[in-house]
Amino acid sequence: MRITNEMLDRLEEVASNSDYFLVGIRCQEVSFSLGEMNHVSHVWEDGEDTGEELNGVCVVEAGSARRVFSGIFSVEYPGEHVAIVASNDGYNGEDYGELVLENAEVIEILK
């Protein structure tokens, strides 16, 4: 999915006004519903899903998203559905700008 500048603008606006400690953007193949997420992400190695579950769901952190999606990295993630996801619990993932959010909630659906 190509993340647009409008999506990034909205992410930054929501993050700056959020009561959550951690806010990020997530792309996935399954549509989102507002509220608590029951999904957890998996560990990937060399482009392959290991099947090993993480303790939460992966997002690109709001403060890093512009650089990840439109800067020097220009990353695209699979899936047509995009949402802003937040939590007060989480930790850094392995990729630049990646967070793993525990007890994650979808706070806005962008696409």
C-alpha cells in the first residue's frame, strides 16, 4: 500500500493530540474495526513468516512514518487497509521506526 502525504499529515495530527503514549500507522490485508485489536504480528526472517507470534501488533511510529514512507526508505507494506493504531504499552521492533504495540486500539481508519 502506498501511504499518501494526506495520510501522514493526519497521522501526525492525531498523534500530537492523542492521550496515548504510542501512536503509529498500520497497513494490512484485513479491514479494520475501531477499538481493541485482537490480532498479533509475527516474526519475519528474510521475507518469510516464522509463525512465531509477537506480544502485540506492529506499526510504524508516527514520528518516523514520513521518513519510512516518503523519505529515504520509501517503504510499501502489503494490504489495502490503513489505520492509526495506538497504545500505552509497547516496545521497539527490529525495523527502523517499528513499534510493537501491546493492547493496541484502532483509533482511526484511514482507508
